[in-house]
Amino acid sequence: MDPVSQLASAGTFRALKEPLAFLRALELLFAIFAFATCGGYSGGLRLSVDCVNKTESNLSIDIAFAYPFRLHQVTFEVPTCEGKERQKLALVGDSSSSAEFFVTVAVFAFLYSLAATVVYIFFQNKYRENNRGPLIDFIVTVVFSFLWLVGSSAWAKGLSDVKAATDPKEVLLLMSACKQPYNKCLAVHSPVMSSLNTSVVFGFLNFILWAGNIWFVFKETGWHSSGQRYLSDPMEKHSSSYNQGGYNQESYGSSGGYSQQASLGPSSDEFGQQPSGPTSFNNQI
């Protein structure tokens, strides 16, 4: 039997039932969806320019673009409706920095989640035998939470710029032929952005997962255990002082009761000796 089968048969995969490992597995899957929906995107739009002179018209102008969305490098040719002359244009904008940053964060988050999940499943004892592993895990989790927030926010802004730059109405305004009222310029179909919208959603979902996992990773560190001991020591001191105070009150109560009984003894004797006065007086009479 190979080592993996032995570990599986020994119940090592029970670690996935714990929140720490379960969330890491979800982070791994969501990171795949994030960089796949963004990094694998390719789309386009189609326009038509119908000139007065039909021979100069072009009813199928295809404009394709893809990740990393360097739109200023996407060029296309359109008719000018002034003879056979053609106009070369390019889309406006460059969202490559935000898109590439988002995909880079997703790829590295996937790699770290994969490595951490393997450690949780197969090397859990070594992970918990000292504080070094949990501390590194905690710091990396905090850093990736911040990166997911920044990357998702930047890519959301970049995506809005991509939508604006690839809007057929905005592209038609770039064409000189469409500025003439006697030419007909139409948008045949617009680009489909559903996968890019999904990538932004998965980006913020990854941020929520990583931020929520900070607490479970923190519980594995020595900082959490030392904080627990710091909180428990005052409680123990308070309870011990309370018990000592109760014992003193009991001893005081018992001694006080004893002294009261002792003081009551002589008073009762003196009270019993009081009739001797009148008795001796009667005898004298």
C-alpha cells in the first residue's frame, strides 16, 4: 500500500471537515474560477457601415479583443464612404495592469491554497508541532486577503473601462463616415461580458473567504493560546481570593459566635447571683 493510501485509510482526510482546511479547499476552487473567467476571456463586437455608394459599404466590421485588454493595440479598418479610402482606427484604453494583477493574485492564491491544503491533510502534526507554521500561515492569509480586496476593486474599475471602450455606440463615434447623416452606421452585436462580470464576483468572494479564514488560522498560532492564558490567570486569582475571603468570614463567624457564647456565660452567672442580695437582707431583718 502506497503512503497516500495509508494516510487516507488512517483518516487523515478528516482534516477537511475542520473549518481551516475546508475554507482552504474552497479558496483553491474559487481562485481557479477567478483567473479562468478573466484570463481566458476573448470577445468582440460587430459593426456595419452603410454608405450612400453601396460599393463602399462594409456591413460586417469585426473587432476582436481579449485578455489582457490592451485595447489601444486593437486596430481595425473602416470605410470612409469617400471612394475606396479606408480609415484605420484603434480602441481606446488600456486595462492590462488591473487585469494582470487580478490574475496574478488568483494564480498565487491557488498555488498557496493547494500547498496549504496538502499540509493540512498529510502533515498536520508537523504543522502544529511548533508555532512557526501557523504564524507563517496567518501572515500569508492576511496578505492575500488584502491583495484580493485591492485586486478585485482594481479589476472592477478596469472592467467598467473595458465596457465603456468596447461599447458599439462609442466605437461608432470614432468613425468619420458615421458623422455624416446620409451614412447608416449600426451595431450588429455587442460583446458578451458575462464571464468578466463573474470574475469580479469571484474576486470579492475570494476576499470574503480569505478574510473569514484569518480567525481560524489565528486560533492555531501561539498568540491566541497566550491570550487565553492571560485571560484565565486573572480569573483564577479572583476565584482564589474569593475562596480565601469566604474562609476568613467563616472562621471569623465561628470565633465571633464562640466569643458571644463565652460572654453570655458570665452574664448569666451574674444574673443568677443577683437574688442573693435580697435574700441576705431578709435574713438580717
